[in-house]
Amino acid sequence: MIDTMIRDGDVALNRVAGSLGISVRSLQRTLADMGVTYTELLELALFERACRQLERTDRKIGEISRLLGYRDASNFSRAFQRWSGQPPRAWRKIRAGSSSRNRR
């Protein structure tokens, strides 16, 4: 559901809760019982989507950042570095190198 909402450009917690037919607080409690927060789920979905875009497309970093809802590439790059430990361009370069080695 979050992945679809990222594509739509609206990842608000209240939208998720409304789509599930529960209150925001109920959703937060349910997630807390599972040991996760909405922010953590959202960041995981953003990271996974970013990785797919970086690995499977030639889109520029700025375009990917806009697709994910970031206002600019620098905010996206900082978030990606926090998630992966490396900037998106470096991650893409490493993945491209490992992909070409696996094809041989």
C-alpha cells in the first residue's frame, strides 16, 4: 500500500489509516505492537523503490528523487546515504559493476 502511495505522491499516515478503515492512533498502536513505526515502514519502502530505480533505470538522481517525493536531489541523497551507507551514485556504480561481473 505504501509503495502505491509513493507513486501517487501522498504518503500521509492518515491516508494509510483511512484506506485501512481505522484511526491513525489504532494504526500506530498496531504497528507499535509489531515493533515498527510508520516512518520506518515508509523509509524502507522509499529505500527499496530507490534501489530499484537506481539499478533498473538510467534515470538521473534528480528525477528519481522527484519520483520518490523529495523536493531536491540533495535531500534524497542524504536519505539514501543514511539508509545504505553510500551516496546513490556510488551505490549505482557498485551495483552496475557487480551486475556485469555476474553476467560473465
